Amino acid sequence: MIANLETGEIATAAAPGVVAAHTAPFIIVVADGVGGAASGALASQMAAETILSELHRWWHKVPKRDRDSIEKMLRRVVEIANKSIHQKARESPEHHGMGTTTTLALVLDGEAYIAQVGDSRAYLVRRSETTQITKDQSFVQRLIDAGRMTTKEAEMSEHRNIILQALGPEEKVITDLYHLRLESGDLLVLCSDGLSNQVSAEEIGRIARGSTRPGEICEALIEEAIQTGAPDNVTVVTARVRSQEADLQQAAANGR
């Protein structure tokens, strides 16, 4: 899901499209459900809708927004989403154990504030370099951090899909936060493990540089994951960052 917090314009997997944001902030959310098809879909839907609703309310009610207040709010919206999903699972036996990963990026004034629970990832494609911004909350990532497994070994491990946290199963979650300043031309890529387990960061960057249109990039990345045998759902959301000066230059070039 991607949405403009000022206008409420939104695009989702069910209704894909392009959302434009200039001076207004926009939010990108990827949520990958676990706990069975129906329950996982419900959990991911609840996460995305709750996060968007809470951030929309915050944007229109809180006048002071610095890095500290933004990061506190991101933690808060993730906690609210977790509590909502956890409560639903407790009240509905058919959804017992349901959960979802979530990775979200709030882009405001040329900066990206990213929050993560689980192993859905955020990447930054900047010119010829592609960087993984987030770190998986997973069993194999913990082994990597402890020096007991290499990244290459983790990519081949039968345990690579074991995550340490998700929204819903437990009453509380620990949200990892990341922050970066964006440059004109940057591309943010948020995705489920259906993509990251199949397509390397280098390949994501190569494919992303093949088009200037975010929608085309998403389609190409999903196609690559499917062609390489993705066994899981593949969710990808991309956002291209352009400065006002770059837009004016492009408009002038098109007018020639």
C-alpha cells in the first residue's frame, strides 16, 4: 500500500496504481501475513489499514513534527496495529495465531523514516548502488550477527523463513527504526520475502534501473521472482523521489 497522507489518495494490491506526492508526506506499507491464507490476509489488511488510519489522524492533528516525534509515532502506530490483530485473534478461534510482518516508510521533507517488524525489507536504489536498509528480525539474521553463519549460507538455509517477530501473535512487539536522507532520483523498494528470498539486492537494482516508472519496476520485480521459482506471495511497492527542480527540468525538456 502507498498513500498520500494529505489527500488520502491510496493504492493497494487490490487496486494498484500510482500515488503522487509533492510537498505532502506519503506512507508506504508492506505487510506479509502468516497463519494460514485467510488469517494471514486478514492480519496484513488490518495492519495496513490501522497504520494508515493512525498516521492520517496524526498528520492532521499534530503540528510539530521533528525526528523524535515522528519515530515515537511510528512505534505507536505499529503497537496499535499489533494490539488490534492480537485482540482479533483472541476473540476469533478460527484466526488463532494469525500475524503479519510489516515494514513501512514515511517520507517527509526529503527524509525517510522506516519502521519494521519481521522480515519484509526496505531497499534504497541510488544511481548504480542498491542498499538493504532494514535488517531481518529472523533466526538466520541472529546467527549472522553472532558470527555463526555467513550471509551466503543464510540465503541457502532451510531456516531462512523463521522470523522472530510478527504483529499479532504476542501482546508486545519491538519495532526497529531506520532513518535516511533522500536524494532526487532515489528509488525506495519495500517488499515481502517472496522477492528478497529470490532476487538479490544487485538484481533488484539492475531491474529498477531499467525503467523510470514505479509501476513497471514493480511488475518486473514480481515477474523476476516468479520466474526464479518464488514459492511465496510476492509483494513489492516502489516510490521514486524527485526534487521540485528535477520536475521543472523534466517539464521543460518535454516542452521542447
